Amino acid sequence: MDRRPLVAVTAATAGCLALSLLVTHLSPFSSNQAEAASDSVLGVSTSATTSFVGEPTDRSPEVYQGSFLYSSASEMLSHLGVTVYPQDRVYAFPDPSLGIGSTIKVYRAQVVTVDDATGSQSFRTWAATVGGLLTEREIDLGSKDEVTPSVDTAIALGSDPFKIAITRVAETQLVLTSSIAYSVTYQDDPTQIQGQTSVSQQGQNGVLTKTYQVRRENGVEVSRTLLSSQVTQAPVSEIVLRGTKPKVVHLSSSQYAQYFNEAADMYGIDPTTLQKVMMCESGGNVNDVNQAGPYYGLFQFDSHTWASTAYGSRSVYDAEAQILAAASLWQWHSAKWPACSRGL
């Protein structure tokens, strides 16, 4: 067998021509398109170079024997049922146009599948590394995006396909607020009857603010890290006044019992004691008049004292008004009835 290298001469001398097709236009295709019959066999271009100069040395070709019945490598490959993709490289020797048949070598571009957040795409490429493929396909990476394998990893030949995974990483800060419940403080109030309460200061909830670093991969949250936690609004305690004044015993029945009980609730006095003062002063006669004063009604008010009470606008003969007025004075000035209050 003659093992001398095959050498082509220029077309002008009708020598044997080396045919090479270096495809630079790369377009993505889906896996089901990879073997589609609609992918046309590439034509080949001639060049006056030494046969097989520039052939890839990192992979083995598919070798086919083309018939002398066809004048181009594409016709020969089509007749043989061989699909050649735009990214593949084809070499033929001798020149198919000579009509003596040719040995055709097909070097396949490596199939690479890229799984990205937006989906999966397949490419045929001659890029040597993962980074080279991403640059070639103009696939941009964010500052925090992750690529597996790394960008400097060599694309392994023969893998069907070689797989690359891109994880799109986004990190943002998330601010959340929550309520801090206010506390309740009780204070004794001697002016209120035992069991009575009132609010002297309204409570208000506080606000706790937390800031998190949130990491999302391909749009899905994978981690949340607490960066800070602070009280941005302090709670305000509620102050409740609680009565400590002894609770009076209400009258169950007697003359004007309803009014005496009302007076006891309003002024915290002992209704029984006040009733005794009334009986001493007027015997329970609401219309009683003592001309010595003159003094009027159940508690024998003089005109000046009656006018000074909160009930002075009402009739001095109004039993309810007299009892309430007496109760308001009794809690501070029991000496208004010195004779009848003596000993009580």
C-alpha cells in the first residue's frame, strides 16, 4: 500500500483539491432536530492547500467513500444518507469534480446541552472550554451566577451530549416588621371604689424590624440569613388605675334607697350613715323647712350651701338632688351637719 501523503495542487494545474468547510455560523437546535432529515448536507468549498492541512487532531473523523457518479462531496454524502450539520467540518480527497470518487472525512462538532433558568438548549460547537462555549453563544453570566462544570473546564469530546448547568443566583435584602405587644401596668387609685378601674395612659404596640439577605436560585428562594434585628418603635405601656377605696354596702330597702345607692356608687360613701344623717335632720321629709335658717329639705340645706353644690340648679325639694348633694359634701365635709354627724 502506498502510504505517501496525499497532496493537492492548485486548481490551475488540475491537481487534486483539498476540500474543507469551516462553519462559523452557530445556531441552537433542539434534541429532536439533531437528526432531522430537513438538515441539508453542507456544500464544500475548494482551496489550493495541502490535503488535510488544518484537519482536527483532537478527534477521529467519520470516513466515507464517495461515488464517481457525483461531482461534489455534498452529493456523495447525500447519496450515502449521511447528515452533516452546519457546525461539522468536511474534507474530501481527491477533488470530487474529477469524477473518480473521493474519500470524505466528516469531523463532528461536539454536542453540548446547556440547562439554564429559562430552559434547556443544545448546541454543536468547536469551543474548547465551557467558558468558550458561553462566549460563543453569547450567554451572559451575572456576578453571582454559578456554572457547573466551571468555565475553565475543557469540553469532553465524545460525550453525548456534554452537559453544562447554569444556576442563576440573585441576592436581595428583605425587610420585615412585626408587632411588639405593649405591657399593662396597674396603679392603686384611692379615689376609685374597689373593683373599679380606669385607663390613665393608653398602651401602644412597638415595632420590631428585621432585615434578611435572601438568596434565590433560578427564581426559587434557597436561603434567608438574618442581617439585623432592631426595635424601630418602642412599645408604650398601658397604665390602669385600680380603685382601692372600700366598697360601700348598698341599702336593700328603705325610704329613698335607690338614691342612697346611687350616691354611694358616685361618691364612695356609706349609704347607711348618710341615711342616718337624713333621718336626724328631717325625719325623711323632703319638704321639711326650718325657719331658723331657714333650712330646707331632707338635709336642711341653707340657700347658700345648696347653690354651691353641683345640684344647686335643681329644686331644693328634689329628693334625689338633695341626697346626691349631701353625699358630695359628706365625703369631704361631714361637719356640715355637726349635730347629726356627731358620733357617726
